[in-house]
Amino acid sequence: MRAKTVLPAVAMTAVSMVLTLAVVVMWLGTAVPWPVALVVGLGIDGGWLATLAYERRLAAQGDHNRAVTAVGWSFGILAAGVLVAHALTAEESAGAWLAVAWLPIAAKALWLVHSMWERTALTPVALDAIRGIQQEARDEAAVARARLRAEAATEETRLTAVTEAGARVARVQAKTAQTLAGAWSTLETARAGEETGRALTSVTARVTPGVTPRWELPVWGPSEPLAARSLESASALTDEALDVIVDEIRTSETPALSYREMATRFRAAGYSASEMRLRAAWKRVVA
């Protein structure tokens, strides 16, 4: 991994130094003897290389010196300036020389990238630990997403079932209410009809002569619950007393009353007895 950043920096540095030396010798060789131009070129490249080596040494020790870094960048800018000046004064291929004038700055930037990589580099053990943590986090996130999706699907199914059940109950209630309303309308029509009134009067006149009872509709709606009590309270009639009362009511008219008429008068008189006991008493006195 280290070679991926250091090799481009070394290659760019070598190309930049060779190019700078060649440009200085060609450019200054026409004005001064070529050994002098060679010394100037080597001086620029040597200063650039010396400051770079010292920076690398400090980086290996985990240290940093701003003055050394400034000197190194100064040599890089000087080399780039020489290349730009040569390109501007060249009579031929000025554009080509100007196009490579950025190489010293580029080489310096590559060494900066390499130093940043070294400061953030981790050991294989640390990298494996980080990969394991990341994989564990991804697994937990995937499980959480799957759980949420499953819970959402379950809740949607439950809500759909509840909604459908509620709709069925509402339809049944509406249908029942409609049926009851129709039956109630029929009862009210029968109650208000003249023919029905005369028929009811003819039925009830034998029991209550001279009285035309009013047929009241049963109550349809909320009703008050009766207090809990025993059908046979403490003051219930004995069988002998019940037989006497039933016989008196049955024979109070001629001909004798039917069981239903007797039961109606029995309860109208304020007596209390269960239907089972009242029928048993009726059977005893009739027999």
C-alpha cells in the first residue's frame, strides 16, 4: 500500500530534477560557461532534494518543521519559475516548455499526499478490527430493517382484519335496524288502523265490558335492569294458599275462567308466583 503513494512521488521528483537541470544548462549555457550553468542547476535540484530528505526524516520521527517545509516549497517554486521563464523566452516550442513547468510543484504536492497517507496509515490488525465493526453494524442494521418490515406487515394485516370485521358488524347492524324499523312500522300501522281497533275491542270486551283498551306497542330501546331478586321471595305463597287463590279467581265468573285469564287477574290482584307454580296450582284445582 505504501508503494502506491511513494512511487509516483519519486518518479515525479526525478523527472522534475532532470528537467530543471536540463533547462538551466540550456538556458544559462548561452550566457555563462556550461559548468557554471550545471552548478546552478545542481544547486537548485540539490536544495530541493536536501529539504525533501530532511522532511522525510522528520516525518519518520513523527515530527514536523515549518521552516524546513517553507524552504522546500521555496526550492520547488524556484524550479518552477526557472521552467516558466525559459518557456517565455524560448523561441521554439514555448508552449511545450510551459506545459511541463508545473512538474516541480506537482512533485512537491505528491510528497505532501504521501506524508498525509503515512500519518493516517493503520496496521492490518486495526484495519481488520474496523472492518469487523463495520460488518457488525451493517448486520445489525439489516436485522433491524427486517424486523421493522415484518412488524409493519403484521400490523397492516391486523388492521385490515379488524377493519373488515368492523365493516361486517356494521352491515349486520344496519340490516337488523332496517328489519326492525320495517316491523315497527307494520305494528304501528296495525295499531292505528280502524279495523284493527274494532277487532281488539271485540276480543277484550268479554273480559272488560264497556271498556275499549288501548293496544300499546312494546318498548323498543334502552330499559332499566331489574334488581336481582329470587323468583320465590321469603313471603311467597304456600302451595295450599296458592291453590285457594287460584280456585277463587277461576270460579269468580260463570263459566269458569281460562288459565290465561286467571293468570292475568292473579297478577293484577298483586299476588306473586312463578309461572311454573301457578300452572301447577291450576292443574291441582282443575283436577
